[in-house]
Amino acid sequence: MSIRDLLRGVPVFARPLPGFAAGEAPDDPHELFASWLADAVTAGVLEPHAMTLSTVDADGLPDTRILLLREVDAQGWQFATDSGSAKGRQLARHPAAALGFYWREQGRQIRVRGKVLPLDREASARDFRARTTASRAASLASKQSEVLADPADLEHALAAAERAVQADPDTIDPGHTVYSLVPASIEFWQGDAGRRHVRLRYRRSADAWQRELLWP
């Protein structure tokens, strides 16, 4: 069996899905996101804060990875990565990105696009301190995106980082940076088994949001 035949045999949206009355959506897309996120948590969506971050490298090629959403507030949609990583270097060169959420259990997608700015060092330090000991040690040990010549090197680095964190819980990874994406557009997509998908896009216009119902 070919991959094409295998994929065509996989059912799509063959499950009960929530509705989406786009005409009743709030004026502020952040209110709608908060509502959808709460629904996802209640429905048991696994890791609903996991999102795809898309950036562009020095050659103009798109690059993606999965990160966790840290916060959504007046400063924007926040995530953290190492400023010296491939993602950090890409954002320094081209400070714009797209975020993508897909909540399979509910057939929902959310797309966010906009400019990206690093928050101040204190905000990044607070985020780092709030992480688990294992997460902080992993961040300190990692030479993110560099070639790992020997897996044993990682184990040695992790052990040393764990000792450092235990000796000084206030140890901060200097490269750990919280970034904020300031959205220019936010799109909400609700899947439908009959292919009558609902797409609602919010576009930033001056100090207000414009709502647009899109063709599926």
C-alpha cells in the first residue's frame, strides 16, 4: 500500500465536534482565545498550550518547532527560547513570526502572526526561576542546535547543571529569553465533518480589531 492510499483511508473529523457561531464572537480576539483555551482544557485536550513557532532563517527558508505558550497579556503572546539558539538568531535577524495551535480533539486551529520582541531580562529571569529544577538544568546544559558528538557529553553536562542548580537555586541561564509576539492578525478555525468549516480572522487596524469571516 502506498503512503497516498494509506492516508486516504484515514478518517477526518469522524467524531463529535463543537460548533462555532462566528457572528457571536467577541470584539477582542484574546477573549475568544481564552474561551477556546478553557474549553480545550475542560475537554481534555493534551497540552493545549503547545504551539508551532514558525520563523525564517538567513536563507529565507521557513523553520518550525514546537514550543509552549507562556502567557497572553497586554505585551503579546509569550514564549521562551535561548537567544543563542537557531530560533533566537532567526528572531534577531528577522523579528517576526507565526504561531499555530491545533487542538485535534475539537477540530480547532488558531493562527497568530506578528512582530516579535524580547522582553526585559528580569521577565526572562522570572520565567526561568519558575521552571522545574530539571527544566532549568536542561536549559543550562544545552548547547541548543549545535551538533552533539557523543550522547555521553549530554549526560555529563546535565549532571553538572543539576549540581549547579541544587547549589544555587537562583542560577539563571543568561541566554534564556522570553519573547512576545505582538499580533497583527489572529485566525480561529473550526472544523466540520461536512466541510463547512468556519474561519474567523481578526486583523489589527489602528487601535481596533476588524473581524472577517473567511471562506473555508
